[in-house]
Amino acid sequence: MKIAVDAMGGDYAPSVVVEGAILASKELSSDCSLLLIGLEEVINSTLTSFGGKPENIQVVHASEVIGMDESPTKAVPQKKDSSIVKGFTLLATKNADVFCSAGNTGAMLVGAMFTIKPIEGVLRPGIAGFIPKENGRYGILMDVGANADCKPEVLVQFAEMASIFATDLYGIENPKVGLINVGEEEQKGSLLTQATYQLLKQNSSINFVGNIEGRDIYNDKSDVMICDGFTGNVILKSAEAVYPLMAKRGYTDGFIDMFNWEAVGGSPILGVNGNVVIGHGSSTPEAVKQMILLSYRIAKSEVSKKIKEAYSKASI
């Protein structure tokens, strides 16, 4: 397996990314190699500063870098030799099994849409986030930022794709799907959630358990939680604030530790023709390591292929 890593992506790249890649290289299986993409001379120099290049790490040169604050729609088509575009090219040409980056999130989304493209039948790809659950595992929250405005049909597809992902990654059979809303009753919520509820209720391919409220985010009422990207991003960022607040006060607990986003590593884009993981812009070496290990698990499970197969069957 080949994991392509954007060595130039993130607030502290390439040093933090290279260090994280070295940490990950020690835990990956012997059949796996890391492709660090970016300015070759800079990456090699950084590898040397950390003691040299491990055998399972290769460097792929890319002469350009897409900055964290650049316009994705301009940068992706203009910087064709950037580390992000080259990563997607490796993925599209089957020279990599998965691509991950802690760089410009918008550029990652645009790159995915225009390079490997959405799976046929998918209206809008989305980003799946991980939310700690009291039962000791993570729930899947989708979407967490790719689509601020959604139609009911899009939320239904989020439920379908996230259910496949939950089963594939965590082995949850028939995962419970909840629609995030302002009340449990069927008639509650916005026009979007009311219409989505009716479609989810009629969908036999998912295990819809109804509306869930904000207080249900961390309990076991649902394994998969569905919402538009605006709502999901607010929930995710609020959850990310828990761990540092508790750590600052000297409070430690197994459940609270699950809120540490560094231990999660990243979020996959579901609904595109390839395995893609987006890391946090301010990732530390540990976060980069976890992003790479998550990428490995996602590529190993072939979740993108399974989503594609599901939509292929649906269209027959």
C-alpha cells in the first residue's frame, strides 16, 4: 500500500509533517510505504535533521505549494505542480491508495471534485467527523464543513454513505442514524430537517431512529449523526474545545481524552472516487501520525470502493 502525504500542508509544514510521517512509518506494516510530496530539497533536508530517511518513506517532488489562505478555486487549476494537486494525481493514476493532507481544506475539496471526481450518483461529497460517545467508541458526524447549505436529498445520501463508513471502519452492523434537530418530534425543525425526516423515514437502506437533539450528540441514541456542513462544523469545533479546557484544569478521564483531536488525526471525504483524508491545519507530529494511520485503515477497508458499489447497485 502507498500512502501519499502532503508534506507542505499545514500551519507548521514541512517539519511537523515529516516528523509525524517518521513516527507513523514505525507503526505501519511492512507492505506499506509513505510518499512525502513537496519541495524535494526541503523535505530531504528535514528528514536529515530527524536522523535520515526511513526505508519505507519516499520523496515525490512538487515545485509549488498551495498556501493555507489561498483561494482554492484559483490555486488548484493554476498550481498544477503543487503538492495537493500532485497528491490527487497519484491517487487518480492508482500510484497511491490514499492521499492525506493537513493543508488548505478548500483546496483538498476542490482537488477531489475536479481530479478524482465524485462517485457517480453522489450529489455532494461530504466530510465525515468523529464524535466521542459514552459507550467508548466514536460516532460519525456528517457533514462537518464541506456543504454549508444542503438539500434534503443530500442529507439522505450523507446518511447512506456515513452508515457504510461506520460499518466498514468500526464493524457496526446496521448503525443507528439520527437527524440532528431542535426537537425529537417528527414535525419539529427547519424546512430542511422536516423534509429530510420524511425521506429518511422511507429509506430502507438505513436504520433511521428519528431526530436527535444537541444533548444526544454524545450518548448512544445514534451511531451516525446527519446535518448540514454549517451545523456539523459548529458541533465539531465545539467538541474540539472540550479536551484543552479540561486539560487546562487538570482533569483527566477516558471519555474526555477521546475529545483530543490529535488522537483522531483527520476526517475523510466520503463520496469521491478515492480515499482522501483531511487533517487539522494546526496539526502536531502526533496528529500527523494519527492522520496517516487513519488513512491506512481507510485505504485498507476500501470504503470508497464500497460506497461506489452501493450506488452502482442502486442505479441498476
